Amino acid sequence: MPESKPRKKTERRPQETVAKDYKPNPVWYKPVMFGLMIIGLLWIIVFYITQGVWPLPAAGSWNILIGFGIAIVGFLMTTRWRS
């Protein structure tokens, strides 16, 4: 029977080097992230409570998409959030 060759270990960077590559977010990042999520939610709530009179009457049902869009930007920011 032929002998099998040992597998090569993949090289990994030490944890210290990896940790140094990531810098924490600026101080303003977290309030903006949560602020956008809350503003988007409030936009949709105001649209439903006022039956389309507020926040942009000319936008009509597009107000729902605007509210979700604002909230989604906040949720997308969570993917880049570092402590």
C-alpha cells in the first residue's frame, strides 16, 4: 500500500495581527445607525396614523417604500458595525 503524504497546514495570521486590522467605528456611527432605523419606522407609523396626509402627501403609498428605505439603510449599517 502506498503511503499517504501529510496534508499541508494552511497558513494563518496570528490573532494579534487580525485584531489590529479592524478599527472601531467613529462615535457618530451607532447613533446614526439606530436613528435611521427609528426614523424609518416612525415614517411608516406616521403615514398609517394620518391616513396618508403626512409625511409627504404627494408621495402617496410611496411613503411606505421611503420609510422602509430609510430603515434598510440603518440595518445595512449594522453589517459594518464594529465595537
